[in-house]
Amino acid sequence: MQSRGRVLSCEDEPGVYRMWMPTVEGPGLAISRAFGDYYIKDFGLISEPELTSRNITHRDQFAILATDGVWDVMSNEEAVEIVFSTEEREDAAKRLVESAICAWKRKRRGVPMDDISAICLFFHNIPPSKQQAKNV
């Protein structure tokens, strides 16, 4: 407020809060992707990320890094199920993106598609049992 910036959600995107300059109607920057967006910092945006760390264990299988176009139309659980159920790891990100594109067309008909990109990071080698089944 001291910097005169505004944070609000538009009617056509309830729950998506964006940072707005005091008198300009655009661009409204989605708060979730503020990392590195220094141009609006004079209006109250803090674009330095809050970092946390955790140790990867044998229970952690993969991480999904995806743009907001994926998360606008897909829940965490849906994305995890798609990646987990993809037979070949190399195909996981492509399958996730294709699913998000289909979901966007179904759920956001007539709305221009947002950027939809994904990277899947796998933490461990393929388990021997899955590798053997793959070679059969």
C-alpha cells in the first residue's frame, strides 16, 4: 500500500490474484510468477523467492515444474497421476502438457490459452522390477 501497488482478482479469474500498478490496467502480474519480475518492484512487488529445502528420500519419486497454464486447469493430484502413470519417463512432460492443453480447451473455452510448459525431474533410477518388465 505504501508503494501504491494494487493486488486484486478479476471477475473472469476468481482466486487468481495479480499485482497491478496504481493507475495502469495492465499488465497484471500473477503473484505466483513474480520471480524475477523487477519492473513492478517500485509498486510493492517482492520478486525475490522465498526458498526452502528438503532432503530427497527414497519415497520422493519426481518433481513437476510447470507454468501457470498447467496449474490453471489441473490439480496437483491430476498432474501427479499423469506423470506417475506414464510408462516412459521421457514421455511424462509431453503427456502432462498435452493433457493440460485438452483440459484448457474443455474448461476455458474461448479464453486464449496461457503458456503451458512442464519439466519432470525424476530423482532415482528406474526400479529393477520396472526395468525388467520394460525389457520383456
